Amino acid sequence: MWSWVAHRVTGVLIFFFLLVHVLDTALVRVSPEAYNAAIGTYQTPIMGLGEAGLVAAIVFHAFNGIRILLVDFWAQGPRYQKVMLWVVVGLFVVTMAGFLPRHLVNVFTGGH
Amino acid sequence: MTHGTAAVAKVDSPRSPYARRKTTRGNYELYSWVFMRASGVVLLVLIFGHLFVNLMVGEGVHAIDFGFVAGKWASPMWQVWDLLMLWLAMIHGTNGVRTIINDYATRDVTRGVLKGLLYLAFAVVVVLGTLVIFTFDACPPGSPAELLPSFCTA
């Protein structure tokens, strides 16, 4: 039940970011200056934390999506759905442990 | 019918055949269900690759600027990658939000308006994004050379 709610919430968040992200990328057709100004706002600490949240949402949605696939198509899927939720949580923690330190170092110490 | 106690309620005979009400034409919802799973697997690969190259390699988000994008789109592989990601993610996301609107917006007018806005956003973003990928100019005339990829001056 809660994984279903989280799948919907993260899905909607990712979708709205996608709309904005295509629009900001479209600025490459306006001018290099316009694009660099927009992407510059993505490089501030506050947006950096937002990106960490976005990646967390994507990683959960991706791994839980594979779990949904296994529940639907694998004969033993429904039986192991609870175990697989813990596998999703485990993979999420491992992936974020790989991503977060590197991204946060880039956000808070890197740059121009 | 009167409201007296003598009134007999008219109910269907329990033996009358059950008529299934057809709410959709064809197998649209089945195809949508299959699409969500098939596109989901492909999107996992495309988006994890996108995030790795743009956020993990080198300076991460700080390395992204016009020159970075131009460098990527100089390769047909990244053009195809981004085009596929745009289309699959927009259809997957729009279909997901469509399902959520159908679940929670119970009034016909509300549901219609929300889905109208959703499909409008889909059309605008997909058309714009596709045009950007196909008409991108890595070396726009009149732009300062230091903002452009190095191959513009070569």
C-alpha cells in the first residue's frame, strides 16, 4: 500500500520536473548565454539538494517499478512482493550511498 | 408507482443475463499497461545512464553548460538517446498522470479539463523537445567563442 502511494507521488514529481527540464534545455536554441544562465541556477546549493531529492525519487521509482514488473510477470512474484520491497529499499540505500557523497561534494565544493 | 405499502418494487429477475457495460473501445487499457512496463525497463537504462554521465562523471552538475550539451549532441548516439528518453518518458509520465487523474477526479468536467491540460502539456513539450534535438546548432553565429564547444573554432 505505501509503496504504491510512494510510486505515485514520486512519479508525479518526476513528471513535473521533466516538463521543466525540457523547457530549460530548449534554451540551447535561444542562445548559449540564455542556456548557461538557466543551468547556472541548477548549480546553486539549494537546487543541488533538490537534485539529490529528484535522483532519490527516480531511483525509488525505478527499482519499485522493476518490483511491480516481477509481481506481474514472475510466477513467484506476488509471494515474494514483501521481500522484494526490502530488496528495493536495500538497492535504494546502496545506490544513494554511491551517488549522494559525490553529488554533494560537486555541489558544495566544485564549480566556478 | 405509488408510495403506499402495496407498491411492489420492480427488480430484475436474478436469472436475467448479465450485460457487461463496455466502457472502452478495444484493448487500449491493456496496451497502456503493457507499455508502462516495457517503457519502464528501457527508461531505467536511459535515465540512469543520463544521470551518471551528467551528474557523476567529472565535476558533475557544475560541468554542464552550452558547450557540454553541444559536445554530447555532436554524437548521434546521444541524439538518439535523448530523443528516445524524451518520447518514452513523456508518454510514460503522461499515461501515469492520466491514470491518477482518472482515479481521483470524480467529476466529469474536472477530469476532462485536467486531462485536456495534460495532453496539451504533452504535445507542447514533445514537439518542442524534438525540434530542439533536430535543429540544434552547436556553433550559433555571433556567440562568444568561449561559450561554444572547441570544435566550432577548429
